[in-house]
Amino acid sequence: MSEDITTTVWTPRTLAEAADVTTSYIRLLLSTNKLRGQKMGGVWIIPYEEGQRWLDEHTAQSKSKDAALTTEA
């Protein structure tokens, strides 16, 4: 039985939706090698582990910024 591709890789759209950022931003990260992925048939594919690592870091950074803004107010 084959695995569902949606659980093994991210696309710029699915990762952008999960992180609440634009797909353009995800593609920028990919094209500047700040996020690891590869183009297959003109479509960026991001390994699941890489996308999850970036998402975890992005979420942590967002929480840090929110906390800093709250303490400044």
C-alpha cells in the first residue's frame, strides 16, 4: 500500500497555510536555499521533516515576537 503524498511532503501552498504566510514567501525561502526542497515538474516539493522543522522554528519565532510586543505595551 502506498503512502498518501500529502503526509510525506509539503508544497509551498500547504506549508504557507500551516504557517500563515504567503506562498511567495515560501518560494523565496526555497529559491534562496533557506528552506530545503526541490522542483519536480516545475512544482516545489519540500520533504516533510524539513517543512516541519521550518514550521516549528517559525512558530517559535512568532511566539517570541508576540511576547516581546506584549511586555513592551
